[in-house]
Amino acid sequence: MWFHFEDQELHKQLLSILAVAAAAPGFWDFLKWLGQEISRILTGKKKVTNKDLSDDIKHLKEDTERLQADVTEIKKDTYNQKEQYLEDKAIDNRSKILKFDDELRVNTPHSYEFYIDILETITKYNDYCKSHSNFKNERASSAIRHIMEEYDKAHKNNLFI
């Protein structure tokens, strides 16, 4: 079905309104419902009253509110999962730091690349600790100091393998 408008400005305004309405939550459900109601009227199956329209609009609003609540809940869950992932990654980084420190304490030599890798891990771990003040860092602070001292010593004396 195509409508011809003599007034081009009115035509542009109606198209703008339609474009905005199409982006609104529940718009397509509303159009589906509207088509069904028009079909019922044309076939004589049911006369639509203002109460019917009011009830249907109320149901559409309730559905939209439920969808918005679901989206909010999904956002919250996604944020919580991301935070849990970041904490797990920090714990893994801490374990890697502690393991490297243990290796240094038993005089296991390391390559320059291995030191660079652990220094990156330390940076990521420290960044996480700074941005998450409730995360406990005391377990790795002495290991980090020791690794940094050993790196400086290995760099100064060319002790990398």
C-alpha cells in the first residue's frame, strides 16, 4: 500500500515519525497487533472497543517494561562475569609471579624474554590491584620486589640464559 501526499513537508514529517517509532521498543509487536485487529474488523470477527485497545496497549507497556528489566539484568550479569574474569586473571597472574619468584629462590636461570614476560605480568597484576582496592596484594608484593631486584642484577651482570 502506498500513499501519495501532495504536501511534501507532511510526507517528510510522517516518514520521520515512522522512523523514530520503528526504533521504539515494542513497535513491531504493536504493528503485528494492529494488523491483526484491522483484519478482525474487516472480516467482521470482532468489533474493537476502546477498552480492547486500552488493554492491549497496557499489555504492550508491561511487555516493554519486562524486556527493559531483562536487559538491565543481562547487563548486570555481564558486568559481574567480566569482573569475575578479571579477578580470576589477576589470581592467575599472582600465581605466575609467585612461581617465578620460587624459581629464582632455587637459582633457576631465566632468559631475557622470560623476564620480560613476567615484568608484563607484574604490570597487569599491579594495574588490577590499583583499580580494585578491595583485592589483596600483600601475597605478591615481596615476590615482586625480589623479581625486580633479580632482574636488575641479571641485566647489570648479563646473567640471562
